[in-house]
Amino acid sequence: MAKTLKDSHKRSTDETVDLLEIGYDNSAGRPTPKRPVWEIIVTLGEQISDDEWAKVPDDASINYKHYLYGAPKKQV
């Protein structure tokens, strides 16, 4: 069975890092990421069900401070 992010709280940090293929390749003489961050974000997003994505507010990017910290909402 392929590894997924489900139950990631049960994994060690090293296992999660390996799963996301985050790390550095030093063969170029300097640390370079193995994968671009946007590919990692896409991988994470693909693991989230449509039902969960439906729970994300439409104005989350504008009103993130409201949802994270309770600040007043901005009008959209």
C-alpha cells in the first residue's frame, strides 16, 4: 500500500520528510531542494478529499487573520 499523509501524526519526522521528498541534494556542491515547493504543495493538496476542501471558506485567503486569530473580517 502506498504511503499517504493520512495518520501523519503517527509518523516520525524523518518518515514525513521522506514521504514528501523534502531534503537537499548536495551533489551540486551546494544544498539544492530535491523538489520545488509548489510540487510539494500539489502533493499535499491531492491528499485532501473534496469534502474537506469544501469546508475551506471562499474568503480564506483574504480573511486568514480572521480564521487564524479572530481579527475582524474584511469585506470582499
